Amino acid sequence: MPHDTLLLIGRDTSRATPYETHARRLRERGVATDVTVLTYDHEPRRELRDELVAIDADRVFALPMTVAHDHATVTDVPAALDEVDAETHYCEPVGRSPLLTEALRDRAAAAVPEAADSSVALVAFGSSGKPYQRQVTEYHAERLRERSAFGEVEPCYLLQNPAVECVRYNLTHDHAVAVPLFLAPTDATETQIPDKLDLDRGGLSYTDTLDDHPLVTEAVATAVETARTMADARTPQTFEATLAATNRPMATDGEGD
């Protein structure tokens, strides 16, 4: 049986993150021989090099701890994985897992009644150039409309329209809550979003991020098992496999060999 290492790779937010909680649960479940958390600030290849070079495994499954791909996870993180001396499989972020819909539902229902006179705003970071955040946010918004009793579910974003600062004017029901679609607390969820929502005015509740919700752990385990099944079956390359194959360091960027 191969020695598999699972890497949970996320940004260092300088705050307590749930990554180690998820790692502990995954170890207890035996998802991989080793489960390691790696965090970076700005430059994944430079900051994670020593840890990646030191990995001793037959196979490595690397999962970016974000709800959707961003610039770093489509370029810098897969390039950093070139340092691993093992068969490496880059996993899709867990944001499109249906399990996260239920986790978001739990967060919202803890703040307002799950009823027709309640509104939910899903708040994501967004992007001015990439579609991934919007796709994931709209996916969960639609599932919540179909599968929950909330009367209204509206997506909004920090970096694109509809803007987070306008969302309270688009919510029409008696009870309203904003749920940040983030896996861990960041400056965005702790400061920027609350300020833009003008929470001090009242009339709008605000929840924690998905954080250490057990369904996030379950979503990670499912993503890894899917990647392992595809690796064993030698299935055609996924989008993430293409990223890992094409985003390699070049001599001109100061990181190439």
C-alpha cells in the first residue's frame, strides 16, 4: 500500500485557523498516512520550499484550503509543488462540494429562523478577473434557494458586483443574516466585510466563517478520495493536473533551476 501524504495548503492569515483541526480529524480517519498543514504569506514556492523538499512519501495529494481557485492557487501553488520528489496530485478546492451548502445553511440557521421571512446574504471575496469565486457562490446560493426554507438568498462580493456594501438594501425580509463564504477568518471577514455591511446599524446578523465545521472536514476527505480514485484509475488529466503540469518555475522568475 503506497505511503500517501496529504498537504492542506492555505494562506497564513496571522489568526487562529481551522486547518490543524481538519488535519487532526483527517489523521484520525486514516485519510492518508501523513496529513500536514502548510501555510504561506505571499510566495508559496519560496516560503514552502524546505517543507516540500523534505517530504518523504510515495504519493502526495495537495489540496488548496480555499473555497475557489484564485491567482495563487492556479499559478504559484502548483509551481511550488514541483519541489516535491514524489508522485503528486493537485486537488480541486472544496468550494463546490454540496456538503458546504449544508454547512452554510447551518451557519445561517444559527442566526435567523430558517423560514420564508428570513433573508441570507452569501458574502464572497470575488475577483475582477477570474470566474471561480462567483461560480462557487452562485452554486451555493441556488442550492440554498432550492433546498432550504429561507425566503431569499443573495450573493455579494468584496471585489465585484453585486457589492457587499449594497446587499443590505437588496434584502427584503424581517430577519437577515450575512454568511461569509470563507474557510477561515481573515482580515476580510473580520474587518472589511463587517465595515462594508455597516453592522453597527443593526437589522443584519453576521456569522462566523465555515472555519472548523465538520462538513468541511468531510468535504476535504471526499475530495482526496476522489483524487485517489482518479489517480489509481489513471483517468485523463483534470484542470488541477493541468495546472500542476504547466505552472513550473522558470529561470527568468528567479526560481527556476
